Amino acid sequence: MEKELLDKLDLNVPSAQERSRKESEIRTQRASNRLSFGVNYLDKALARISKKDLILLGAATGCGKTELAIHIAAYNATLGKRVLFFALEAEECEVESRIKYKIAARKYFNAPSYESGYVKNFTYRNWYNDALGSKANKYIDYANDVYHREFKNLHTIYREKDFYVKDFQKYLLALYKSYDLIIVDHFNYFDFEDNKNENQAMTEVIKRIRDTSLLCGVPILLLAQLRKLDKRVKQLVPDIDDFHGSSNLTKICTKVIVLAPDISDEVNVKDVDYKYKYKTYFRIPKFRVDGAVNRYIARCSFDIRTNRYDDKFEMGKLDYDGKTFNPITDTSLIPNWACDYYENKK
């Protein structure tokens, strides 16, 4: 009788066995199609990037979210993954410029001193302004050759005019079979319809992005701006409530990452390269599969010579006021997924 009624109403309730078989199938597919963040801590804490993830990455202006997004794009492209990068904030060819600098810098700083030839201030700032001098030409040529050979799978789209979420959906619906990862830098550069307030517009945009992600089955990394906080109550590392705009932005995402620079004067003088390394805090305020990761804050070193994060990291927790980072000294308190690379492991 119930089946007849369901058929009459054109409704379907799958059996427990059907759901069980489907669960096993989805789990197997999920394990075989994961991508990497190219940052060891994030891969360990978030179990890499799953096929239908909508990942939100947030940081204050100038704190490295674009650099991290470009690193994720480049890392996956070198592994043969197809990446589409929407650079809505950047200058034309900025993504390509940053990646080629990474290649050139790695080559320069890893070369023996007698072979490298001294280049004054081999920095991205001088690369950007084409001010490295003639001694850097061989590294520039090397970066061009490597980029042309290894980054054929990385495609970029720069904002040239108003860009609405409907434009983004058109790209995805037309091209989703051609890509393994979509990156949008960043959410706050979508244009909104004039007849809606900002919160309503942001909510609609994030829901449409999520719907498109589920439909296409392609993971999307979405960058977003954090709101400015009162310095008197500002935490060392922002949390999920610090994203600018609608709260629906974080509710709809599967994973949320926040990063912040370590501005303390603490230096590990035992590390001879300490002057080239800047520490960054990572917080994961949301991970649907394992909410326990929100208990921890990680501190990772970023090497400005090569623009890469170290594999080892330091884990800790914030004080009750959120203004002090306390490293975990008892290694028995470190979760199993982090033990292999934990910085202070004995």
C-alpha cells in the first residue's frame, strides 16, 4: 500500500541496503580522488581536499591568503591536476608572475654560492619590478622554461569588468569536466545585484556556488576577507565569526581555514635560516568530518626564499583571551594524524 502511494505521488524512499551500497561507493570514490593543499599541516588536519569540498580560506588583507591559494594551485598543477584559477582581485598575469618567481627563487637559493652568482635582493618585489639585474637572467629563463613545461594544466581568468555569480556558474557548467580544482580569489570581488542588500546578496552567491559545486562534483577553494576587529579585543588568530559579511558564508562550506602572521619577536636561533623564515598561524574552525581539529592552533614556518611552508609544524592552543599561543609540550596530547610531522616530537 505504501509503495503504491509513493508511486502515485512520484516519490522514492531508498531502502537501507541501497543506501549502504551507495555509502560504500561514495567512500571509495572519495578516497581515490583527493587533492593536496601542498601544505603538510593542512593535508594532515583536513585529510586533503575531497571531490565535493567547498573550502573557505580567510585572512586579513596582506596576510598571505592569495599566496597560499597560488601555492595550492601550483602544487596541484605540477602533479598533473587541472586547475582553474579565478583571479578576481589580482592584476593580469599576477598568478603566473608569482609562480615563476617561486621557481626562480628555489633555483637561486639552492645553488652553491660559487655557481649562483650574487644577485642583490633576490625578492619578489624586485622580480615584480624587473629589477633583479642581468645576473638573474639565467634564473628568469629557467623559470620561463619550467613554467611552460610543467604548468600547462593551470589556467587563469582575470576580472576585466563586472563579474557576477551567474558568470562564474557559466564557466563551471561549461568547463567542469575539464578541471579537478577551482580557486576563486576572492569572494568579496563578486558583484551583487543592485536591488539587494549586501548580506542577502552574499548569502545568495555562496548558496549558488555551493549548488554548482555539488552539481559539478569539483572542489572549490574560495578566498574571503576578514572584517576589521577592535584592537582591544582582537585575538591572535581570527575565528569563524570574523569573516566579513553574512554568517551563511561559513555555514555552507565544508571546511574553513583561517591564517594569521606571527608578529612576535620569538626566534629559534638554532635554525640557521631563521632570518629567512616567517611563522604563520593556521586555525581550522570548521571541518564537518572532524570538529576536534578546532581545538588546536598550528604554527608553520614560511620560507621567503622559496615561498613555501615547512613540512614540520608546532601545535598549541590559545589562552582564554585568545591573545597568547601556548605550544603543546606533552606529545601524548598531540592527535594521531599530526604525530609524524609534529615539530617537537621526541
